[in-house]
Amino acid sequence: MKYVIIGNSAAAVGAVEAIRKNDKEGRIVIVSNENYHVYSRPLISYLLLGKTNEEKMKYRNDDFYRENRCELKLNKTAQRLDIKQKQVIFEDGDAESYDKLLIATGSSPFIPPVQGLDKVKSMYTFTTLDDAKALDNALSENSKVLIVGAGLIGLKCAEGISKKKVEISCIDLSYKVLSSILDDEGSEIIKRHLQDNKIRLYLKRHIIEFKENIAMLDDGTEIPFDVLVMAVGVRPNISLVKDAGGRTNRGIIIDERCQTSIPDVYAAGDCCESMDISSGEAKVMALLPNAYMQGECAGMNMSGLDFVFDKAIPMNAIGLFGKHIITAGTYSGDVYFETDGKNYKKLFYSDNKLNGFILIGDVAKAGIYTALIREKTPLDTLNFELICKTPGLMAFSKRARGEMLGGIKSEAVSS
């Protein structure tokens, strides 16, 4: 059996480790358009901040490919699939045959069409290690940096460069920061925190034109800059499957076994859509844990097992200038809410289950809330009032505590 994996990030690692559990002899070929050992992309901001280095960013150790007997082909870009011949065709003309194929191509930055953008000489994106290195090289003391986008990517970029003695401005169409994951009250806390850390925000504004190194806003404001970072979002890389006739929407459409509509072709990670069990909707969930688990699921099925991953939920964990944020699930239903101005907690629940949560500041017990959402735990089987205020094992039933503690029989767990 020959397995080909297009992509070299978390989903690829999950697939390799799953395949090798079931097939010790099959040939695994990993192809990447980057030139690096597998690394954790969320850490690129910490690289610029000086809190990590390239060695520590590695998602697996140096022997990962050798130990798993993988052939690694770097700096190669897949151009199309020949599904009749079961081949991947590359931009350089090479071809790679496969028995089972995993598409783990991730996503690419979306660059909106703005008049004059093509004339901006110092424009960068912020999703890969090469992006981070290029941006770092472009910065000098007192540089004026304009970041377009006050979402997860843009604000992590702002934090990453904040120690470089540069002036940082951030603009967003939305009236609030982190609009994709925070409600109004939570966003206001983070907005004040960013401003306290000298990030200048221009919200509910958009750029109508670039005139050399000046951004012209819709309200007449002019923002001069030396370096521009476009961080308005990403788009899943779906072309390999779409152009081959496979089913796609915003992302590649997969089933609960991570199989696409094309026989023997699977997809995992940021390039695909999966079912959000907290909302019942199919959506792109560009999250490292989901990517790994989808890759694992794909690898299991590619190597002959019948394996299902049906616990995907949107979840984000982010730190900004020392303030921690964790969110998960969908924000619908009744609400439990508490805040002291710095710490913020909002839980959403209905139909005897937890649907989602927002935590800012104190995020220590977020894992308990995440597990309740993933497992769809009936709230009447635990002390929900206690879970809301002080989440911990004692809020669960005897039986549940026994299972959490490693399968101990319920009668052995004292109340």
C-alpha cells in the first residue's frame, strides 16, 4: 500500500501516526510546498516575540520521519489530481502515484482587492514561518506598522512584533476586536487591554485606497505606514479536490471518516469542512487539535480500519499581552454570566446540554467545559450550578467521576 499525503502539518502527523499503528510496511510519501520540518504554526508570533525558537517550534522530534519510515519531499507544490490514474501531478511536472491520498493543504491568506495595494512595496501576510521571518526582516526601530484585520491572526501578529520598538495600528471592518469568537462585552475587555498595550485601533473602518505608504480610510482618516500586514482571514485550499470534480463548498466536503467524494481520497485540517456537533452545522474549523484528530481519523481509514471522528467543535485558545482567552462551541441558549472587569465567563446552554463558552482571564478549567460540549453530557447528571461557578470533578456524579479517573468502578468512588 502506498500512502501519499499532501501537506506537512498537524493533520499529516495525525495521519502518519495512525497509519503506522495499523500498517508497519506501507510506503508513506509526504509532500510539502514549504521547506521545513513539521512545525506548530500558532507559535510564529512567539518566535518574533522571542519566547521560542525554530527548534522548539517543531511539532515532532527530528527523528519523526525516519522513525515512521516516511519519504519527505519539500518545496513541491501539487497542481492537480489525475483520479483515473490515481496520481498527483506537481507544478514541476513530476507525478506521484497513490493507493490512498490525503489532502491536508491547509489554507492561504485572503488578500482583498484594494485600490493601490499593488503599489505597496512592504506588504506581508502572517500565517507561515516564512511569513514571520520576512516580516521580522522588514522591521526596524520606530517602524510604523499597519495591520489590516483585528482577528486572531492580526492581533497575534501585533503581539509578536510589540517588543520591536515599532508603532502598531490595527484596522478592522467590524466594530469590535476578535469578532469571530467574542461577544460584545468580552470584546470590549480585550479592546481596552490592547489599548493599554499601545495598540492603536481603528474599528468599523475600511481602507478605500492606498497611496504609496498611506492608507486612506472611508471616513477621511489617513494612516501613514512603513510596513503593511494583511491579516483579514484565510481561505481553505480546495482546488485539488474541486478541480478533480470532488464535492466542495467553502472547504472540501468530507464525511465522518474524513473521506471526500472521490474514491480513496481523504481530506483533513484547515482545507475541509466538518460537522460542528455544538451547532449541527457543517463548517470550516481551522484549529490545530481538530486538524490532528481529522488526520488521525483519515489515517485509520486509509490503513483499513473503520474509524469515525464526530466530535469536532470550534475552539480557540489565544493569549494576548498576558491576557488569556479560550472559547468553544456555539453561543446559543440560556446564559450563565459572571465578570469582575478583568475575568469574564459566559456559558451557553439549552436542551440539557452545554453549547458553548467564553472565558477571558481565568481559563484554568476550560477543559471541563470543552469535554461537556464534545461528549454532549446531560446537565442533569451533574451539579450544573457548581460547574458554572467552580468547575471540578466533584460536580459530576459518582459514576462519571469513576470513568474520568480511569475506569474506576463507581462504587469505589466516595462522594
